[in-house]
Amino acid sequence: MEKKYTTLKEFYPYYLEEHQNTTCRILHFIGTGLLFVILGVGFTTGNYLLFLCIPIVGYGFAWVGHFFFEKNKPATFQYPLFSLASDFIMFFDLLKGKEKFKKRSQIL
């Protein structure tokens, strides 16, 4: 029986466990980074149609990472809001150079 997560705090270690593959993490980082670029360009130019690209870019890179490198199903299908929040946490942790990719048993 699969554990049901009710808080972001208990979900995040699971999220990190599902992102052990370096290529998958890099693809997540690129997709999330491009999301912020699209937001910035869209707001500064007033071209709000660019925002339509955000789900394609954000999920596209992440899903390639999961299906071809991590070989698992993205947590977004079961926990969309926790996954989105966790992706941003992971992005900024990587940006800061924090090492957050330990096995779940090492995190708990």
C-alpha cells in the first residue's frame, strides 16, 4: 500500500527520492529555469501569450527526465501541488548549491 502524503514537509523527502538521477535533476532545473525566463520575458515585453509555453516547457523537460532517465512516473500525476512546490524548492536548492539529493533514509 502506497503512503498518502498530507503535508509538503513529509512529501518533499519522497520527491527527492524520485529524483536521484543526475540527468533528471538537470532537466528539471532547465525546465524550471526556462519557466522563470518565460515569465520575465512575458512580463517585460507584454507578450502574455508566452505564458502558454510554461506548462510545455516546465513539464516537458521534467517528464523526459522521468520517463527516459529516472524511469519512474512523475509524482505530479498523484500530487500536483506538492510536486510543483517541491520542484521550486529543489530548483532554488540547486541554485544555492545545496546538496539535497541523498537517499530518503539519509534525509529522515
